[in-house]
Amino acid sequence: MKRQGRRTLVIAGLLTESCVSFPVLSALEEGYDVRVVADVCSGLTPASHEASLRRLEQAGAVMTSWLQFLLEMQRDWTRHDSYEAARAIVVDHGGGYGIGLDYARDMIHPA
């Protein structure tokens, strides 16, 4: 990361209390901007997971969700190079939003 000059890390994982918290806190100490994809992390209990997320946020990490992160990476639905891959993920895993995307596509560009 240092050699490539990257300053933003995106972190998620199991056991929010340690396997997510320790690298996030270390990265923040080293001056990295850190995004924690909170809804793809998990703790021993819902309460301990939430407490860990609050601790990381207080330390300076930015919380996000998987969908928010994907949409920020896609940013613009006219980016054709990544449109189909991003759309497919949202359709398969995005609940009502995915259904809406599918519907809008079918109505705007029917086969």
C-alpha cells in the first residue's frame, strides 16, 4: 500500500471485535483513511458488533454498507465498462433496489 501511494483502505471481515478492529485501528494510527463495510462484518453478538463499529467510528473510520460502497465505485450508471457487473450484483443481492433496477432496464431498453 505504501509503495503504491494508496491512502484509503476498505475493510470488512468476521469478528468485528478483533479481526476488523485491530487492522482498522492500526491503519488509522498510520494515517490511512479507512472505510469499514459494516453490514458484511459480524461480531459475537449484535451488541458487541455494534459497540465495535461505534469504537471504530469514534477513532476516525467511516462506516458504509456493501451497497453504498458498490454504488460509489460505480458512481455513474453510464459507465458502460462496469455497468453490467455492478447491475448484476445489485439485481442478485440488492432486494427491492435490485428489482427496481431490473424493472427500469426492461422498461427503458426492452429486449
